[in-house]
Amino acid sequence: MSILLSAHYLPKPYQKSPPCSFAWKVPPISLSPRAIGGGTPLRGGDGWLVERRRGDDLVLTYRAAMLLRLLTSWDYVRVWRALCEVGFEASLDDVRRWLCCERPHLTPTVLEKSLYYHEAYRLVLAVAAEHPDWRHKKMAGYISSLLPIRIPALTAYYWMKGLSRPNITPVKPCPALGYLVGVLIGDRKRTESGCGLAVKDREFAEYYARMYEKVTGVRLKVHSTEDGYYRTYERAAWLKELWCSGLWKVVAYAYPTEFLKGLYDSEGYIAPIVVDEEKRVSSVVIGLATGNAELKEFVKKRLAELGLSPRERYEAPRKRTLRGKTYTFGGSWKLRLVGWDKLERFAELIGFREGKRRRRLELLLRIRHLPPKERYKQWTKYYVKDPKRSLGRKSSKPPSRTTLGPTCQVGPTLRFLSLLTYSVNQK
């Protein structure tokens, strides 16, 4: 049974129903005409429609409620509380009616087509086989009553006659979707014309491709380019819609740990706190930098729920010279996890899949129980400070393996790969 055919959407099984035993005109909900049809829609270059018009906040909240219900199967009270927490406003009574099949007939977006069209196609074929006398309008109404989207009558006609089938990438609700959203917020190109992921770490790109295959069933190829990047070239309009509509918060709330994994692989960093004058490693810091205040607050809450309450620091806009060029950086917040206990907790729950950060994490886990000066000796075996750069360079081969404990291993074998870090001087 498909994940979409759950008790939350199906009123009664259709297999034994007579042809006219259902009410296929879904009763309307309390959305104003302005909210449903007013304003001018915004259409991106990929053809996806984002419902961000004047007065349509309730429509977007409806879409968020149905997406959260699909991802979590929560009851309407818990869905309503989650929506309020992530910034979507609706009354408890509205959410209750939406989840009890009193839904508006809205034109589906690309994201909704990816989530529901393949299931709708399967249902159309199944119902048509049992009721061959049904016409396409009746079929479209019935299928629309089962799913949170409206199926156009003409689309149902082509499916029934075998003239077409859904020509859109399917999206499966699963934890890997949370990882993709985390990467979306970080490294993945979110512009209308951009496509795919472009990073300098092959392990990161390959892991992203595996997660994308879990969600869509599409196997991505990772291409190595002359400029040293590893790229994928999927368009994924449904993923861009999550960002532009703000629905990424719903996915991140449903899969918080996976979301943080993707975000830290994209935007995180890790380094020891090194006191060079005394030749000791006193502590360790794991950080995340962002210029988005909403994202900063969202991540703080998710980390606190996992027992990783971060320290927050704001950096004002500034100019920096890197490799002979001057860059202007806007203001940003840094969320920092400081201490060896936070290191172990972070490694257990989130960790890194990006190669260079993962290897630094593994080495720091290996030396965490050593005296501070012995940590410094072990660290400088594999890293040296480069005075011209904020990052260091490899000085010798890394250790072969690191374990978090007697039964939990963190990452694969460490060998023949460059290591980068930076030192933070403290008195």
C-alpha cells in the first residue's frame, strides 16, 4: 500500500463502492476569494508556481499543513502546534477541517505534483479497471477527493485513455528529504537558472547523490570539472519551490536531525582551540555561520532540542582580503558548540559526511582524552599552521582509523586525503 493511501486521506475504500455512491464535490473551506484567486502569481524560469500573493497566507498555511501531515502522520492538534512554531498562522479549527478532507480545489504546484501525481495516476488506473463506465470528470472528482490536490478532468482523461502518464520527478517522503533541504539551504544553487550541487569535496557530492536517489529514484552522476569542483546537474524545481515558498521549514521540522546533517555538511566548520604559546589544545569548537536571522533562530531551537545548546555571536559587515582580492561580507551570526562533551554529542547525532570536516572530527575524537599538550603533539603531526591563510595544510599522513567508543566507529579509514584546519590563538 502506498504511503499516500493512509487513513488521513481515504474516506472509505472504493473497491466495493457503486459507481455513484460517493460525494465527489468536496465542500469548500473558509478561504476568502481574495486568498484563493487574488493577485498575480510569481512564476520562475523552471515553470513552478509559488503561491505568494497578497492575502494568500492561508493558502500557503494549508499547503504547509498537508505537507506536514504527509511527512509525519501527526494528528491535527500536533500539526497545528508545529505550524505555529515554524511561523504559519491558522486557527485550530481550520487545520482540523483541512485534515478531515474539507479542502479547497487549488491548482497543484510542481512540488505537489511530484508528491501526489504518481499516486493519483495509479489510483486512476485502478478505479478505471473496476468502473470502466466512469467518465473522466467523475474520475477526476473522485481522485481529487482522496488526495490533497485537484486533478484536472483533462489530465484524468489522458490517463484513462493511456495517452499520457505523469512526466514529473516523483518525491518520496523520507528522512533523506530532510538532508536535501539542509544542503539546499547551504551549497545547492537556489536560483531559477541554477541547477545542481557544486562543491570541492567528492565524498560530499556522492553522498548528496545517494540521498537524492532515495527521495526521487533518480540516480545522479557526479561530474568532475576543470576548476576543481564536483557537480550534479539536476534541475529539481520541486526543491527550489521548497525554498521560495518557505515550506523548507516544514520539512526541516519533520526531519530535524537529517536537516542539520545537510546544513552542517554545507555550512559547518570544526577546529581545535590551540594555544600556540603554551603548545596545547585546550578545547574544540564546531560552528555554523549564516546571514539569515530566521534560519539562525530555527537552527538554535533544533539544536537545543537535541541537547546541543549553541553559543551565539554576531559579526558586523566587514571587508576582507583573500588571495589578493578584497571581498565585502555582510553581517552574520555564528552558532558555536564549544567543548569536548559537545564534540562527542555532535558526532553521535549529526557528524559530517563532507570529507575534510569528517576527518578532522575523527582525529579530534581520537585525541580528546589525552592531556592538552599531548593533544597538541598529535594534532601538529598531521596539521601545520599556514600564516598566509586561515586554514592549515597537511604535514604528514593521517591516522588509519578513529573510533568513538568500543562499538561505535565514526567514519571510514583515514588515508591519502588532504586535511585542512585552522588554529585559534588564545591567551
